[in-house]
Amino acid sequence: MSQRWQGLHLEPLWWGLFSAGGVCFAVFVPAAALVFGVLAPLGVIELNYLKLHVWYGSWWGLMFTGTVICLPAFHAAHRIRHGLHDLKVGGGCWSILICYGIAAIVSVSALWVWFNA
Amino acid sequence: MHKEIQIKRYLPEEHAEPFWQTFRVPYDETTSVLGALNYIKEELDSTVSFRWSCRMAICGSCGYMVNGIPKLGCKDFVRNYPAALRIEPLAHFTVERDLMVAMDEFLQHLEAVKPYLIAEPSEPHKPHRQTPAQLAKYKQFANCINCGLCYAACPQFGLNPEFVGPGAIALAHRYNLDSRDQGKAKRMPVLNTHDGVWSCTFVGFCSDVCPKGVDPAAAVNQGKVESAKSMLIQMFRGGA
């Protein structure tokens, strides 16, 4: 193995996604929950489906998908993986495959929905 | 005033298992946990073993679990415990006898991160100059007294004793941040491993129990940024 790859591992990548997802969880997810879960159902703001659909199909929709679905999914996956480690469950590759695999499936599905919107 | 103090005894030559022993100790507002232990040793049972030295939170010798929380015996007071007071050896370390633990695991990790200035003096016999701003960058992390309370608090060290751990990483970070030091490249390979900064799950209890306000959790997590940078640089440069 060349010196370039010696000692390298994927943990910084998972941690980077976890950190970015943490910011999104703190900032964008509560905002989305407030708008779609509280203000819109209470009738405080009016949401027009057609306008929303057009907005979702734009780059703003892609950013929404990334910050409210994809990155928080990886944040949750990382936290669950380390929680499992604390409980001495699913050590080794299995927890990595299952946790980040689910986050990847959720992310790809969300991006696919956006792409076909 | 008197207090019932329970001590977890371990006398390997007499009993295979540890056992609890209760002592009745007089105390007042000024009696520290270490003071109570010294009373027990001098007046009640001279066979009780524990480490201590300075009595002023400098030497870091008198770390014990007090009601399950890592504390320095000299900095903690009997008056803080109106109910039960139970003293045990520091968690996650190998117990040698009574409240004395082997610090070897911690010391090996500490040695591995080279916690000293690595620098080629440009002009021999001249002092390394440093501005107050440069000092402020690492000063907080320099307050570590190697007491090991953060290791007793760290659940990840409890699960995996190979984890370099909060204290050693805080000191590695202290020297990496020092403007006089040139040893970062030698320390990063240890910090970059799974057992380096990446074993930390940011529980943060290490910083809660630190008797000197070092905040090792901050050092470890700033260390993750440094480690990620170090690994990226290695990937692009083709070597550390």
C-alpha cells in the first residue's frame, strides 16, 4: 500500500456528514416543521400546492432536499451507529452498512423524487 | 458532626473480591473527602490504601469515584454529601489495592502523543518568544494535571482501553497549538487512527468532571477537524 493511503479511513467522511447534518437538524428541520407542521395546518400561512410544486422543482427544492432530508439522515445514521456501539450491538461493518445504507437509500430516493418532480 | 463513609476495599492477598467497609468519621464545613480518608487511615484503619500528595489540586494524585462521579479528594468536601458518601477507585482503570489504580494505560497513551515541545532552536541560548495571543491559544489545555478523572468519566475509554482518551488528546492539542512547537506531523498519525480522536462520540462528561477546567471534549473535537485536514493533506500530497 502506498504511503498516500496508509492509515486513512472513512470516519472523517461520516463525521463530516454528521456535522453538516447536525447544523441542518438545528436550523432547517425545525423551520420546515414549523412551516409545514404548525403554521400551514393552523392556517397562519397559506400554501398553494401548484406554487409549492414549481418552487420544489427549482434549485431551492434541491437545497431543501439536501438540508432537510439527506444530511439529517446521515446525521441520524451516525448517531444511531455510535449509540449501537455504546450498547455493544452491531459492531464492525454491519452497523456501518445498515445505518449509512439506510441514510443513502433515503437520500437517493429523495433526490430521485426531486429529479422527477 | 459525624458521617458514615463507605469505602470500596480491595485486598487481593486476603479477598478475591472487593468489598464495602463503613467508617464513622467526624467532619465539619472544612473537611475534604481526602481529609476524611486521612482520618480513617490515621485513627480507624491503617490498612486503607489511597494516593494523595499536595492537597491543593495540583498533583492530581487523589482521584476517586465519589458517589459514582470522578472527583479529586482534596477538592471535594464531605459537606457536599448530606446523604450517603461512597468512595471507590477511579472507574475504567485496573485496581491495584483499595482506592489505588494503575495509571499505566493512561501514561502509555500520554507518551504516545509526545506531550512536550518538539522544536529546533534557531538560535541556541535564546528564549522562544511568544505573544500573549499565541499563549492564549493553548493555555487552557496546558492546565491538565494528569489526574485521570476524564478517563474515569469517558464511556468510550471504558469500552475500549486502546482509545487514546481525553487527557492525552487534550495535551497533544495543547502542543499542536503552541507557536513554538514543530511536532504536529509526529503527533497526527496517532490522533488520526480509529483509537485516536475518532473514538470520541462527544459525550462531554470528561469536561464536566475536569477539576482544572481544561475542557478536553473541546480539544478532542477540535482535534477531529485537525485530523480530517491532516488526512486530506496526506491523500493529496501522498504522504504525511
